[in-house]
Amino acid sequence: MRRIPDPSDARRALIQLTTAGRALLEELRSHRRSAVETALATFTPEEARTFAELFDRFVRAWPRPAPDQSPDATPDDPST
């Protein structure tokens, strides 16, 4: 990654992914995809469907901060 000046606000810097960073990210995604495929290889089609349905339900139920709340804020944080 590298920092570049924010053209709309000179006080800020933007973070830009480099070519090497993109290559590393793709390698990590490929490794993760391969690991998931390996883990699911012994699932029957019905088991895979059930797993996908339950995992989707799990992801949708995962707590998320309110739109006006910082992702790092805690309930007792007066800044939120």
C-alpha cells in the first residue's frame, strides 16, 4: 500500500493498493477459496445446501454497528 494525497482535502491522505498488494490479496483469496473447497469436498449436495442456508442466516444475524455509529465504538463510548 502507499499513501497518496487526497485531491479534495490536502489535510488527508488516501491509501492505495499497489500492484504487489493486489497480487498478495489475490493469492490470499485463492488460498482461502481452496481451503473452503477442501473443507466442503466431503459434503453431499444436500449437506452443502443446508450449510449454505445456515451460514447465510448466521451472516445476516451478525451484529453490525448502526449507520451513525463508529465500527470501533463500544456501548459505553460517549463519542457514539
